[in-house]
Amino acid sequence: MRDSAKNRAYFRHFHPITTRWSDNDAYGHVNNVVYYHWFDTVVNQFLIVNGTLDIHAGEAIALVVETHCNYFSSVSFPDPVTAGLCVTRLGESSVRYEVGIFRGDEDVASAQGHFVHVYVDSATRKPTPIPGPARALLQSIQIETTKAQA
């Protein structure tokens, strides 16, 4: 079953994204693969800026194991975009984020989906518990399960 578009109030963290001319495809709108770049950008921006993910020297890193996106309305260059982010599931070594892509000042997502990270030991690539500081940060944008399922 396809999710319905969520509004900005559903999300807990926001990151502005500038569209580029090269984001548009032959049909004159942002190509679907670009949305996945935006998902990756908002998640990693949140973790890195808040000091919980060091991709070069950290003992644990987060690998993407699943992504999904639903599209509701077109975005095209030069539209300004904001990515909204929240956590809907926090396990021992995994986290599921929900991401909404908002065109301009619109309140309803043009696209939204989920993005799953599994934390692994940076040397062995074996799953490892989410480090304490990262867990605390993720909890700060976690929403209630009942709200996430609504």
C-alpha cells in the first residue's frame, strides 16, 4: 500500500538543498535517483554536523541497507528544496529514518520515503551496537511508533 504524503509537522530535522540544472532529466523534472542522493545527504548531514559519525576515523560507521521513495508531485530546477527527517525505528544496530522532500514553502511532501542504516564496526564490517552518542542524537528526532504508522 502506498503511503500518503506527510506534512512538515511530521518531521523533526530539516536541511535545505539546492537543486542543480543537472538534476533535471529529459522530462524536465528532477530524476528519481537524485531523491536518493537527497535522502543520503540529509541523514549524513545530521549525523556528521552533530559529531556522531566520523566516516574516516570512527570505530563504527553506518551503512545503507534499504531505501524506498514515493513520488507525489514534481520538483525541478531551480526549485528550492527542504529535506525533512525523523527516526521511526531504533534497534540495537539499525535505525530507520523517514525522509520528506518539500518544494519551496509547500507544507506537503513532494516525495517521501525511508532510509535504513545498520551500524557496523569500521574494520570488520560486522554489525555493532549504535554508539551511545549516536543513539542519543537519533532519539532526539524519533517519533512515536503510533504516529509513524499513521
